[in-house]
Amino acid sequence: MQTPWSIDADITKAETLPGKAYTDPRIFELSREKVFASSWQLLSDLDRLSRPGSVCPTRFIDGWIEEPLLFARDLEGGLHCVSNVCTHRGNLVCEKEGMEPSLKCRYHGRRFRHDGSFVSMPEFEGVQGFPSPKDDLPKVAFGQWKKLLFASLAPAQPFAQLAAFLQERVGWLPLENAVLDRDRSRSYDIAANWALYCDNYLEGFHIPYVHAGLNRVIDYGDYRTELFEGGSLQIGTAKNPRDAFELPRSSPDHGQLIAAYYFWLFPNTMLNFYPWGLSVNRVKPRAVDRTTVEYLIYVWDTTRIDQGAGRGLDALEQEDQEVVVSVQHGVRSRLYDRGRYSPSRETGLHHFHRMLTLSLNA
């Protein structure tokens, strides 16, 4: 199946995604393999794997692509990501986060090293051609940027490309000192398609109309979007110097009053950097009109958390959700088809729609 639409590369000629892109269950299911399986997903951080022997079981996208994965640090300190499914009978190898001297399936006792390589199996004497490489846990592509750990089942692009752009722009930030604030972290269930949530995130066009509080602290006239392969970056400029980053001379933005960096990594990961820390949005599809958005809040400067663009994120989220749910109702209309893009304000949206359509038609 291929989509019956295309997105013109020229934004001045292009039309947006049609309403059916957000309402057709067939398109929704197509995106599972065509879009998400080849994506890089943020799954863990180094704080959960701080010591040799640490293990951290996870799922690729829980509720959507339930692939069991395992991050593990071996006894020499090496980091690995492998399948968490035993190569004997398919039991989960590791079911709890913690410390393990080796990996052992509790079903029949098959053992593996932290890198997934087979060690031993009881009662298998006389089995021909055993063990073989098929008895190792399959390795999974993973990438690390600072303390954040990503994985992909079939990467469409090298993680190094994404990490390089992040490093160039905000590599100077002290993310290694940030601590996950579980009290401020949230999870929201939204009655809308996952792509509509991303649409809303990818343009600052709506800020003066939807986010009165945010509009008071950032300069909408100077709000801008930069595109890169695999994602985009929106930059908000502060009206008041006290709400801006203290940028080092090495920063490409040195001398500017930057209030926030909003990174989007195709298709569903947002990294929002504020002077106090990082807010992560993980957008998880549930159904064609249901989405869960998980917020993870990492803080490195508690003294600035109630200032500037990063203040009151719960209120901003509620404002966004109201609009996104309303649009979900609207795109169901038989009288609506496709819209047009603002060349000055919706380049990030156009970039997303191009990437999404190309992936679905690949």
C-alpha cells in the first residue's frame, strides 16, 4: 500500500497532509513498520546503567511496537543493547532492572553474557551443531548522546548524524549533571492521532494565539526553525536577558538571548532544552485517534525552573492538547481535504510531512 498523496518539495506550492492521513486505520498501521521500526527511540539513560553488571529491560515503543530489548553494562564497563528474548523458547531473559553478574533465563537456565553471547545451557548434551551464532541474543543498534540512550530496530540513518547536530548546537550544556525529576515528569493520554501532536509541536505559528504566557516571555518575531536530516530545531529568543541561556563563546548562537531549543527527531521524539534542564516528549501511538505523550524532566539548575519559556509546562501542554483534540475532530470532516503552508512559519511542519510521506511510500 502507498499513500494517495505527495508533498511538494516547494513549500510555496505544497499542500498539507490530507485529513485521511490522521483518520485512516490503514495509514496508521502502515506507519508501524514504515515509519517507527526504522526510527531511533529514546529508551533509557546512563543513570540506570551506572555500574558494571547493570541491566535495564525495556520495550521499543510500549503499546505500539512491543519489542523486548535490554540495555546492559558488562563487568568491564562496556555498554550493550540486545534482544531480551531467550533464543531457546522465547521467554524474557531479564524482567527486572538492577544488577546481574550474567544473564540467565529463569525458564530453563540458559545463560548469556551481558553482550548477548551464549554461555551455557543444561540438558543439551548431544545436540548437533550446538551452540551456534543463532543461540546468541541478537544485537540491537543503539546510540548514545551524553547520558541519553537510543535504539533502533532497523535504522534508516546513522545515529551519529543526529548526535552530531545535537552536539554542535547544545553539546556544551551540562546534561551529564541533570537528574530525572519523577515528581515533575508526566504521562498524558490524548484523543488524537500521534502525527497531529507532532504537527502542533513543529510550528511556532500558534504561539500568539494559543500560548499567552509563553508569548509574553519569548520574542515571536525572532522565533525561527532550522531543518536538518532526520529532524528540525526551533529556537525561541527571550525578551528578558534573565530568561536566556548563558551561552559560551563556542556556541553558534553566542551573543543571542536564547530562551529555549526545541529539537524534534523524526518521527516522535522531542528534546526541549531550557536554562534549567531538559524536557523530553516521547510520543507513543495507541490507536488511529489515541496517543500517549510521556514527559521526562531532567533538571540541572533548580533555581531557574520557574523562569522563562520552561515555566509552567503543564499549562502549555493542556493548551496544546485542547487544540490538537479539536483538530482531530476537524480532520474527520468530509468537507475538509488539505490546507497550505506558511512559508515563514511552517517549514518544520512541511519538513515532517515530507519525511512522513516518503517513509510511508518507501
